[in-house]
Amino acid sequence: GRDAYVGFLTGLMPTLVDYSMDVHRVVDAGPIVTAELTETMTWDGERVVTHEALVFDVTADDRIRRITIYIQPPAPSTTR
């Protein structure tokens, strides 16, 4: 539920090295809002960029009812 998710993020975010989030586009379609973004951080000494889309189901009083997160996997490596 909500409290578990907030607790997870509260514990995770301070541990991310060189973290940043860039929002590229937000689409508001009434009860559904989508945000396209990238999250960047340093992981095991390398910069990692994650492309994501977050879909928010919003109630009539503008509260988030549900969040669905889609993560684009990295393209397969062409080097062998």
C-alpha cells in the first residue's frame, strides 16, 4: 500500500549516488496522467540512465489512486 511504497522510497532515495530525474513530457488525460522521464545515477562506478513512463490514475479530487511504472530495458549490446 501507500505507506509501504513511501517507506521504500524514503529508504532508497538517500542511497542513490549522483541521482537526478528529468521529466520530458507530461500528458494529462483527465483521470489518467502520464509522465515520461529519465532517472540517472551512478551504480557500481558507472552512470546508468533509465527511461520510464509513469501512469497515474487520479481521483475526482486530484489524489493519486494508483501508479503504474513502465521501464524501458536497455538496447541489447551489439559488441561481442
